[in-house]
Amino acid sequence: MNEVGVSAAEGSLEQSGELLDYPPDARLLIVNCDDFGMYPAINAAVIESLEAGIASSCSLMLPCSGAVQAMKLLSRRPQIPFGIHLTLVCEMPDIPWGPLTARERVPSLLDPAGKLFSPTPAGRATLLGQARLDEIELEFRAQIKAVADAGLTPTHLDFHCLADGGRDDILDLTLVLAAEYGLAVRVWLEPGRQTVRNRGLPVIDNDFLDSFSLAVEGKAARYVQMLRDLPAGLNEWAVHPSLGDKDSQAVDDGWTVRRTDYEFLTSPQAREVLQEENIDVIDYRTIQRAWPGP
């Protein structure tokens, strides 16, 4: 993912803000905390970013070791909107996770060692080259079912380290599953975004931000400037907060990215700039209501 490169859609279709009944000049922002459930320091930082910071929703990774704790946190906070961070890769060798589906049922999702692929370029390419759609569906349904079995109700589906699922047929499958379960889907690449817009459904109008694309040095100032410059329409930031404690540093090479996200999201400055700029921070419940139900 990158900070720049997905610009506003061309053509005469209404912007998503208008589809959501906001005026054309409204500046809408979803601040979604990805990777909820990966490990405890992320879980704690996500909850604080939502309850005391400017984050508006989060995405839950079901295969990870911190998922059970994350679901318990959500069960005690039914007001928090969350999506399912559909996960087919694992980048944490020190806290590995695997598919929820029995491995013998999804062999095309696994590397020669029987593990999920790493989200390196080579790992993603190999996975996407061999993964069978029927096995992907089994795993996606297992992750959705785990949430339902916990008595939780998500708002949307999105993808961990595979932009728009990484393949057209994976995105198409996800749109079908979303319609079946009454959920929205994060779609931010072309041509998928235009395809969804042609159905009259809201997706982002402007550049999508993955916070891993930002430099750690000077990040707070960069975030402030991005809020000052936020265009009209629907925008989304995928942020990745973590406490960045010693346990995090021992297992996560990206802990500085996550720590600096957490520091900005929970800072008084972030809230002050949003108020000064008259930006409406919304969550995926607003999007979900405009997507087709089952």
C-alpha cells in the first residue's frame, strides 16, 4: 500500500459523501485501526485510540494469538464498530498464526512447510499464484464464523497485507460474502473501486493512507498537514497503533510505526486539528448502512 496513487474517481458518479447524505463539500474521514488481535500491546493501544483518541473503527485479525483477548474487549464494548481483517499471510515468525480451517482442507494457502506465506513480495506472489478460490472461501467463512460464534457483529470486511484481496476473483468473492452477511467492504484500488461505485455503493473518493507508508521521523507533523489538506469526500486512513512496549519490540520490526501512530491518535493535537478543520470522523457503520443487506 502507498500513501499516494489512488485518486478521486473520474466521471459523473456522485461522490460517496453525497451517497451517504453529506453535502458535496463535506470532509469525511474513517480512521480505522488495522491489526486488532495481533498481540496484546496492539489490543491495548487500539482500544485507547478508539476510546480516548480520534480512531473511529478497527479491524480484527482472527487467526492471531491476541484474537481471543480482542474479542473479549469488544464484547465489553458493543459501541465499538469493527471489521474483519481477512488474513491469509503471517509476518510474525516469533508469534506465528495459521488458518482457522484445518490445514488439510486448505493446502493451496500454505507454503511447503505447511505455514501461511509471509507478506513479502515473493510470498504474496506465490500465494496468489497457487491459492484456490474454494479454499480461500473456506478460510474467509471460518474467520467470519469465529466472530459470529463469539456473539459479535462486525461492520465490514477488509484485507491484511493483500490490497483488495490481491486478485479480482478474491475481491469478487469478498463482495459476495459481504452481501450475504450484510457487511461493507474496504475497496480502494482501481478497477475494483470504480466497479463498486458503478453499483451506487460508497467507497473512498480520495487517496487511501496506509500508515506504514509514512516515515516515522516527523510523523505527527505529517499527520497534521494531511488533516489540514484533507479533500472533500470520503477518505480513509488505515493506522496501526501499538504501545510499542518491550514485548512488542521483541517480536515486531514495525513497532516504531505502530508506536508513533498510537502517540498521534491519542494526542490532544489530533483532536484539536479535526475540530479546527471541521472534519467529520465517521466509521464503517455509516458505510454499512448504504451497502446491500442479505
